[in-house]
Amino acid sequence: MLFENVNRIIESNWGLLIGYRFQNRLQLLLVVFRFFSLLLFLVSIKGIIAGEVDSCWVDGDMGYLNSVLSSSNQVYAEDGPVSGGGLSQNGKFSYGYASSPGKRSSMEDFYETRIDGVEGEIVGLFGVFDGHGGARAAEYVKQNLFSNLINHPKFISDTKSAIADAYNHTDSEFLKSENTQNRDAGSTASTAILVGDRLLVANVGDSRAVICRGGNAIAVSRDHKPDQTDERQRIEDAGGFVMWAGTWRVGGVLAVSRAFGDRLLKQYVVADPEIQEEKVDSSLEFLILASDGLWDVVTNEEAVDMTKPIDDPEQAAKRLLHEAYQRGSADNITCVVVRFLAASRSHGGGTTSQGSNPPQAGNTSHSHP
């Protein structure tokens, strides 16, 4: 009975394929690609039942059916949530993180929290990277983006251009490393760089950065979605298209319009970051970076309100993660919270939850997995 149903699905999809009039050659090629992805997936189901293959995989973020792959392309979530934190050497900021696979069996979220010294400056580097199509892209960006950035010759003198260059260089190097892979992988990135009294937030994709300034929640990044007017125009100007497939998708495939990786859609899905600079002063209280596992179920204002009374940023990150899980988030969940201590002192602080201040950190780096 199963084989009959599989064959019926194949026949009906082939009928749709050959019976549809396409507006251009690219649209035809992409639909053919999706059809044969479906075909390969259905064939793999037969193989699993017959004991011929080990596994197949459907990527909910990408929204299309992927080919059979080995388990080495995924990071399986054997452990529960992880968390940690630290304090800058100059005492100006503290940070905490919490990350969990949530309700998923595999982990594609990565994060980096790093304090370094560059040209005599204490620099904080924080990032959340949400992979799709496997964990390879997110892991690569976590391992390489900040190193590429702090080694940029203009990192201190022209930080914005250094960030843009580091994003694009990391993307191109990842794509070069993917030449031997037969499967596309990509990643979002939401990063925050602290240099002196400057906070520079950059992002591609739909991970998000939100600050609390003067008690108010302010988004300092924009989710990159294909249905946004300017993003859609950019994609169409490059020869691509956006279509509805459960949600708006580039080429009917990808639900974000900017990302690292995604080689097959690279002409349209760029890694050019949008960068926003904020002044670190007594009105800037804290920053939240998180993957969409949080933002799918928690609003900016709710996240800020939950974080306000918790002085310890690790406990704040854990609180956000727990709330997202309790609200039914179906994705991996990763949160990074950075507290600006001058603001905490001037406002009298909140209520520290569980334990003492986080340990002091020098040239430290925390990452996952």
C-alpha cells in the first residue's frame, strides 16, 4: 500500500510539472529541482523500508525535501541545554548565554561569546548563528567570522567596513570549502561588536538583536524575509523570484533572503550584512541576541520585560530559553544577553537570580557545540 501511495504522489507531481506554463527558464529549472528532490526523498523512503539506507532528512527551515545523507552532516542533540557567562576585564559589561536543541532531535544553532584585546582596546564579540540544511555553515561561521574580523586591518579605524568585509569573506571561503559537498547548507548570523563606547550590530537572516534603552525595547536588526519590498526587488533584479510555498520563499525554497552559504541560491541570497551602530551610554541597559527559536514565540517587548529584573545575564538567557520552550517553540533556541554595567549602576540594577556575579573573563571564547 505504501509503495502504491508513493507512486501515486510521483505520478501526480510529474503531471503538475509538465502541465504548468513557466514564465522563464530559471523558474522551470527551480521547479524541476524541487520535483527531483521530492523524487529522491520518496525513493529514499522505499530504501529505508527495505533496509537499504541509514537515514533521510527533511529540513523544515529550508522548506523542501532533501536527499539522503549521512549522519555526519548533522549535530545530533544528545545533551540538554548549555549555559555560561563572563565579565569583561575592564568591568564595563557582562554576558551570558543559553542554548538548547528544544524539541528538535538535531542541533543547528551555534553561538560565540568572545572577549579579546585589539590594539589596546578591550573588544567584546557576540554572535548567534542558526543553520539550515545541516549544521556545517553555522559551525563554519562560528569558527571563522570573528577571527576574520579582528584580523581585518581596518577593524579599529573603520569597523563598519571591516564587518561587511568579514561577512562576505567568510561567506566566500565557506562556499569554496563546500565544493566537495553534494548538499546545500546555509546560516543566519546576528552579531554584536563592542569597541569602546560603540556597539555595532550586524545581521543576515532572521536571527535578531534587540536592545533595552531607557527601559524601552528597540530592535536593532531587521529580519531578512523574501516578501519585504526591497528584498524582493533585489532578488528579482538579480533574475530570481519569490513565491509562496507555505510562506514566502526565494525560488520557492528558502524562507530567508540573506544568509551565509546556500550555494545554489547565492546569486539572490547574499551575505551582505545590515549594520547599525549604537552609542554605549548610561541609557543603554542590555542587549539580547537570539535565534528565531525565541522570536517565533516571544515578542521584543516581552523579551526585554523578562530580562529587566535579572542582573545576571546567564540567568536572563536561561529565563528566555525556558519561556520559549514552554510556549511551544518548535526550533532550536539560543539566547545571548549582554549587560552594560554603567547603566546597571546608574539605574540601581535589578534582582540577581540564582548565584553570584559571573566569573571574570580575559581573552576568552565560549562556543557550542
